[in-house]
Amino acid sequence: MGPGRRHLLGAGLAGSAWALLGCGRIGSKKPIGRVVVVGGGFGGATAAKYVRKWEPRIEVTLVERNELFVSCPLSNLVLAGLRGIDDVTLPYSGLAKYGVILVRDEATAIDVDRRQVRLARGAPLPYDRLVLAPGIDFQFDRVPGLAVADASGRVLHAWKAGAQTVALRRQLEAMPDGGVFAISIPRVPFRCPPGPYERACLVAHYFKAAKPRSKVVVLDANPDVASKRDLFVAAWNELYPGLIEYRPDSELIGFDARTGVARLEVEDFAADVFNVIPPQQAGRIAQPLISVDDQWVGVEFLTFESEKVPGIHVIGDAIATAYGMPKSAFMANNHAKLVADAVIARLTGEPINEAPILANTCYSYVSDREVVHVASVHKWDAAKKTMLPVQGSGGLSAARTELEAHYAQSWARNIWDDVLD
Amino acid sequence: MNGRLPLPCGRLPALGALICALAAPPSAAQSADRQARAWAAACAACHGSEGRSEGAIPSIAGREAGELYRAMVEFRDGQRTYATVMHQHARGYSDDELRRIARFFAARPAR
């Protein structure tokens, strides 16, 4: 055992003494550390809640620019008219009972030397540990014309649930029967790999009932369906024959906002409603930490600390995920709990969990009543120093079922509670 | 009776393990199993915070540790043929992990 290890153990004893004082209510109310979490999505809100839930002696501040939480999971149901946006919109007020300090502001910069997060409006927030959960930003400038198209409101992504989801639903409602709805999918990795294919299913479901002469065209930059392939293809063929056209290797390379015509590698393509899911990267506040493919923050998976700046934890869709780990709400929620545990360990001097386990289950609707899933379990591999899927674990639904739709509904309620309440 | 013996649960055959898990009291040592708490937190994303679920997914809080452990072993071994996803999760965990996670949820109040 080296000196570093002894130091850790000694610190661990000190931590236990504090815990005893805390239990006896003898200790002062001064927090044993200050944690700032930036971003109140599935990752950040979970991290803030769990640090306080597990260690109330730590002061936790959550910085979030939006007043309300809008869930991307289930938001494709809003596009299909099966749910309203209110059904996937939740308040942050439930976090108050854990003592999370909610700051409605925008983090503009991190002062690493002073350990402060600068805000657009409020005074800088000092921290002992910082957790960044900024989600994704879109790389509009990677596709000529796309920034203009986005700014004009003519082309929507609806890949951050909220106003864009509502607006895209309106475009679909306004589209005449016989029209074409196109979805452009970027190269992997992107937020929610099964999401675009679920969207194709659910818009087709809407068309089938309301506009049966219309068509969904999926323009995929990837060589094949990137998630749950066989399940989606079966749904397309069996539930929506002739309604969905899938085109692989169809990367968007330009967009003319004036004419609404997209340039692909092999042809130009026009649609009545064009939904472009742009290429993505880590959200802005984490961009100085990007170290993988000029898009994502590389992290060390035992604590999710940035490879570039240790001491800053980054979770959720902003990171370069480990092999087999999707950019999903479920994973972000799991990253958050691992980080909550690690942050507590760092601030109390207890040992880091050397055997973390992360799990994932992503449900996708293929119709109004049938759902499919993909699941995985990931464990730390000490030799390879990364999280890897456990051999023999995980997998896909055997087939689409109504039973899994009941589970998907239950999952949404439970994870929303787990994140926010 | 088996539970009182200072035998490591991880080395016992299935039945012994079950008794061991059932007989184990919710001691302070268990509630302080921080690692099990961290592992169990992954389950909460579907089964609800602390294992208390709304809707079709079953609650697992406050159920007997032996029952929870046995369910996971049956999922893992393919005996629960109606499984949709749990067999795929169960195969990701060792016996020891399943036992400790089961004890964690057993010690949570059901409501």
C-alpha cells in the first residue's frame, strides 16, 4: 500500500468522525463542501438531488436557465398528437425538499483557478466540486445553410423538447395530405440513438390515421438504422407499409432555406416538412473540456472527471460515452448517481467506489400502443480503465408489445420522480 | 440458523444463500453498504426512487431480500419466461451484487 492510499484511509477516518458529529447534531451547520451543478436535465437534476439525499451536509446549487423541465423521452408522442407538451413538462419545485438551492440563471464561464462558476446575471458561485451536465449544442455550421434555416424557423430540430416540439407538431398538422415529411439524421454518436426512428414510426402513425396519402422519408447519414434495427424495420414494414421510406448513407451536406431544398451526397431533396436533427457536440459551458473528436468531453469513468481538467465532473450527453453506452436520459441519470457518490467520497474522504455499475433501458414507441426496448449493463474494467458492457447481459425486446408500453409509461413517471421529486 | 453462521454468503449454494439473505437482519452494517446503495440507484430509474414505483413496473422497496434475490436469479437463469427486460439486466450482476442490492431494497420502507 503506497503513501497515497494511506492518505486516503486517514482522510476516511476523519470523514467518519464528522459523520458522528453530524448524527449527534453537535456539529455546526456549516456545510462540509459546496457542490455546483450546471444544467438541470436528466443528469444534472439527478446529481443535485442525490448529493443532498445521500449527504445533507453538502451544500448543493443547481444552475438552470429554464423555468420548467421538458422531457425529451415521450416527446415524440407529442409530435404524433398522442400527448400534449404539458404531459412531458415538469416543475423543479420538488428539489426544494432536498435542500437543493435552485439558481435560475445561465452559466457563462468557469474560473478554474478561483473555483467559481460565472453567471449571466447573478454573482459568481464558488464551488469545491463542480458537475457539468450541459447536454448538447447543435453544430449548425457544419451544414452550409442550416444556421440560416434554423434561424428562420423553417427547419426545426425538435431535439430539445419544448417550443420546437410544439412548433413541429403544428407544421405536421398544417401539412396537406399527400405531403412529405423528411427526417435528417446525423452520423452517430448523437443524443438518443433510437429517437429518430421512433419519430418516424409515430409521425407515420399520425399520417396513417389523419393523412394517409402522406409519406415519411428518413434520410440517415449512417449506413443503417443505428439502434433497434430489426424492431424498427419490422414496425415500418408491418404497421406502416408504403408510408415510410428509409434511405441510408444520406448525409445532409447543405440546405437552402429559401427553397427548402436539402442537398445530399447524391441528389437534392425537397420535403413539405423538413426535420433536421443536426450534428451535435457538448453543451457550450463544457466546450473548453472537449477532448474527443472535437465534439465530446472525454472523462475518466470511475468519477466522470474531465480528462482535460480533473476536478470537474461531466455527465450525460456531453461526454464521449464508453463503448456500447448510448447518449440517453437513463444513462445520464445513472452517470449522475455515480458522480453524486464520487463527489461525496471526495468531500468526506471516503474511498471512491472502485466497482461502479451503470444500467440502461431505453423504451421506444413504434405505435400509439406498442413499445420496444434496448437494455445494457456496464461495469468498470480496471485493466482497460473504462466502463464496458457485461458479456451476456443486455439485449433487445423479442418483439414489440403492448405490455412494454405500460412499462414505458411507468418508467417515465418513475424516472421523472427520480430526477425531480 | 444458517444466517447466524459466519459463513460468507457468496460461497453458499442457492438455497443456503436464500436462507442467509432472509435471515440477515437489517443491521447498521448493511444500511452503511454505500456500494450497494450506489448499485441500487441504477434500479431506481425504472423502479422508482428507493424502489417505490408508480404504474406497471413493480415496487421493490420493503420486499424480503430473499424474495428479491431469488427473483433476480430466476430472471438470470431464464426461469421467468415472461420476462421482457429483467433477464437482460440480471445477467449483468454477480451473486454478491444481487444479494447486496436485494438487502438494500428490503431495508427501504414500502411506502
